[in-house]
Amino acid sequence: MAIAQHLKLNRARCQGVTLVELVMTLAIAAILLAIGVPSFQNITATNRIASLTNELRGALQLARSEAVKRGRTVTVCKSDDITDSTPTCNASANWQDGWVVFVDTNNDGSLDSGEIPLRLGQPSIGSAVITTSTRFNDFLRFQPDGRAQGADNFSNGSINVCIASNQRSIIINNIGRIKIETGTCT
């Protein structure tokens, strides 16, 4: 019987955790969270900027391919009323407000009556800031041969997307090719 009582006492002492064990477990969990949360936030920001950059690059690639396919000038302009039934280009809008891709029959960089809108875009990320080189400040158009031109009829420029400190630059060269570069927002 003495052995049975001794086993019961040992089992009673083994149940539960001590305060020291609990504090050590919480300290380790806190350290792991302190390391993991910033990494997760960085991954989230990287995914957001990649998504927005790809969305804008897709609109630019659509404009270029439609210009070549249709043999007409196709323009991408900034717009702050893309939810309207008749969106317009607006030079005082910001690129993060939205953009319109359309067949620009009169090559004026503005969506006029009778011109065909091909795609409307608006960033789903409210904290994004999109800036451009002065060449593409109001619009960017692609000629039927695929060349890109800004308002000054010259090419070579960039569109910069910033979320937090992450930056992606969409670089458009003189023949209309698009590439992405990563960097840090200033």
C-alpha cells in the first residue's frame, strides 16, 4: 500500500505547470511573435505592391498590344471618375485614383465621345502612391508600331508605385517595352 500511495502523490505533483514554467513559455512565445510579426508585415507589403504593379503593368501591356493589333493609338490616362458611366481623363487627378485605357482616335490623350474605353483600373490598396516621370504625368500612349509616347511626344519614362517604403518602378523604354525594377521610396 505504501507504494500505491507514493505513486498517487507523484501523479498529483506532476499535474499542472509551475509558475516558472508558465512564465518561460510566455517569454518564448513573446520573442517568437516579436520576430515573426515584422517579417509577416514585410511579406504583406511586398505582396500588395507586387499586385498593384502587376495590375498597372497589365493595363500598359494591354494598351500596347491593342495599339499594334488595331493599328491605332491607344492611351492610358489618369482618371478620378472611373466608376461613372462615362469616365474621363483628368490631368488634376492622381494615378492612384485610377486610370482608363482607350483607343485614342484623335491622339489628344483625352477620352472623348465616341472613343472606345478598353479597361478601367483602380488600385485596391488605399495606401499606395503612384508617381510618374514628367513625361507620363498626365497620360501615356502607344503608337500602332508599339512605341510609347508621353505628353511631349517622347518616350522613355517611368511610373513609380510606393507602398510604405517599398517601391516598384515600371520603366517604359523608347520602343514601348516594359520592365520592373525594385527600390525604396524616398
